[in-house]
Amino acid sequence: MNNTANGRLLSLDALRGFDMLFIMGLAGLVVAVCNAFGCDDCFLVEQMQHVKWHGLAQHDTIFPLFLFIAGVSFPFSHAAQVAKGRTRAQICLKLFRRAATLVLLGAIYNGMLREGFSDLRWASVLGRIGLAWAGAALLYLFCGVKTRIAVAFAILVVYGCALAFFPAPDAPAGIDPFSLEGNIAGWVDRHLLPGRLYLKTFDPEGLCSTIPAIVTAMLGMFCGELIRCERPPLLGGRKVAIMVRFAIVLALFAALFAPVCPINKNLWTPTFVLAVGSYSVAMFALFYWIVDVKGWRRWTFPLRVVGMNAITIYMLQGIVDFRKAAKYFFGSLAGAVPDAFGPVVLSAGYLALCWLVLWFLYRKNTFLKV
């Protein structure tokens, strides 16, 4: 049974909202609470920030989970467009337009309107989502499942081998090819990527690492196809069981190859794709089972308010100073509580203000659609 509203998969909106909460201020609130109780360097604090290079924390899963979710939604979007009589050419045109719009929004988020083009960072989170999602969507349109599985496998193998066996030509001899200074992806970006790089000599949303990100979106599309399948043997909990097994397989392969190919978000290594793919599939299976199989939906409302306007709040946080607004509305209360809990009040206020803005837009039925 699929519980949908206005053609939307409710579990997907809820999961997207859960994912965006961490960017919207939940991560900062968790850190503030831990600090208030003297746990400055506890496990939770570590999970609320990106690892410096190799490794994986919860904060590293936010971006790929969002891309995975975009992948899950495409089989539904494609079916709806086909039902409206749109041709493959028209669907492709929409894909290109959406990818270009996301690249543009990413550039705006990076300061294009504020600073101009002279020192603009063109690589961006939204740009990668647009390009990787569009690449996966084109494969979905023109290739069957078996072919796409082979393409995904080939991308990960070729990219992994390129990182392992071809260090940057300008790197010192004998340097680790997976290091910041030695990786070939950074070298390509330094020579081909226009504008400023995020880390001066390397960009985590660069050209080469966008290619394996296509596989992240493809994993979502595989799950979306599974959910759309209505054959009797694949109803309800059976789909959840398949996704759980899929997540376990991905995790095992990530662990198997991690000693030779480190899990690294900045490089979007093949093992990173597998590890966060496992997490993403497992999280989607959990939300799908709770919301769509069991039908427990009411609790998802706060998450769906966020999930249905995820790009809106992402862009707004780059434009609107919510921290200043939080101090304006909650500064007095923050000053009235013990000093250690002042940041907790302000962090909670920040999160609340962001959510209230999205709730207002939700009530007005206003959503940013790209």
C-alpha cells in the first residue's frame, strides 16, 4: 500500500525533511546541548560535523542522502510525465533545464549576485545535485535495469582505479594518491574547473567526483523503481525486506574495499558511494515501512513541511540572517537561563524560525519547484 498525497510519496517527503533538519539547525542544536552538559568532544558532537578527510560521520551523509532521495523520486516523476503524454525529448529537455537551474541556484548561493563572476566558485552542492541527478535520469530514460547496473559498476571501478593508480602529476613522488595534495581529481579541477576552488587547490564538488555521484542518484532510482512495482510478490513488507538486504550488501562491499580505497566524502570515493548508499537505502526502507506500509503518518507532518520546501530553506539560509533573527526574538530568554544553556536557546530559536517560515509557505501552498 502506498500512502500518497497529491501524487507524492509521503515517506519520501518525511525523509527529505529529516535530512534537511540537520542543515536547518538541528546539528547546531545537538552540539549546543552536548556543550551545555560538558560533552564538548563526545560522539554526538563528532557526528554533527564533517570529517576532515578520510572517514565518515553522520554529517557526511546529509548531501548524498538528499541526492539519493532525488533519485527515488524520478521514477514517479517520469511516470507522471508519461501519463500526461510528454515525449522522451520533452522529458529530456526538462532534465536539462532542471540541471541548469540548479547549477545557477548553486552559483547564486555561492555569491554570484553579491560578488560577481571575478572570483566565483562555480562548483556547488546544488550544482552537483543537478548534474548527477540529470546524468542518472538520462541513463534511466535510455537504458534498462541491467545496463544501468553495469554502468554503475563500471563508473565505480574506473573512478576507483583512476584515484588509486594515477596520482596528480604535480604531486611529490610517492605521495598517497588519495590524499588532498595527491589525488588526480584535484589536479583536474585545478586545470579545468573555472572560478575559485573551495579549498584553493581542491573542490569537494568538483568535476571528477561528480561522476561517482551519478551512482548515488542511480541507487535512489533503483529503489524508486522497486517501490513503483505493483506485482503481487513485491507488495508491502516484501519491498522493505529487499531494500534492507540491498543496504547490507552495499555496507559489506564498502567495508571490504575500504582498506584499499578509503571512505572519503570530498573525493566521493567508490567506498563512500557504497557506505552512504547503504545508509540511504536503510533510512528509506525504515521511513517507507513506517509511513507507507504501516500507515503511521501523522507524526511526519513537521518533517514534511521541511521536505516539501527543502531547496527553499537551503537557499534562504544563504540569504537571510536567521541567527540575527534568533538573537532578536530569543536573546532575552537566552540571557535569562544559565550561561551554558544560552546557546541551546538560540540554536532552538534558529531551528524554530526556519521551520515557521516553511510552515507559513506550506499553509500558503507555496513551494519552490525546480
